[in-house]
Amino acid sequence: MKGAATTRPRDLLYAERRLEFVWHKRRWWCREVSCPRKSFTEQIPQIPAGARLTERLRCAAGRRSAMPVPPSCRPPATSICPGRW
């Protein structure tokens, strides 16, 4: 482990309140000598590396805009309530 990094990605409101999401990620060295990045931080699908918004917020913003919603942001076909998760 090389060190740590703290990120504060924005997320959806919760009951009209803004949540403060703080993630203390670990920073790692790459063991491959030919790696151009040399180091990297942890990431998860909901918050990719370098993201300032969570995937939930990005998808919600896409649904509200005039732009088409990417397939990855659409609710599953088996959703109990269409259009809601």
C-alpha cells in the first residue's frame, strides 16, 4: 500500500437533505514495471476512479434531462415499481 486518499463524491438527496459521503480509499503501487500509472486508488462500480458523482446521482440526472438514459442507468425489467428503484 502506498498511502490513502479521501474523496467526497456527491450522491442523491435523502429526505430533502444532502448527505456528506466521505470515502477513505487506499492508494496502491502497481507491481508491473511497465505500468504507466505506477499507482492507483480503490474503486467500485458505483464510484469509478476520479468520479465526483455517484452512479446513482449520474443516472438520476440523466433521467431528468432531455438526453437519452444509458442502458446501464435504466431500472431492471423485474423492478416492482417501473421507473423507481
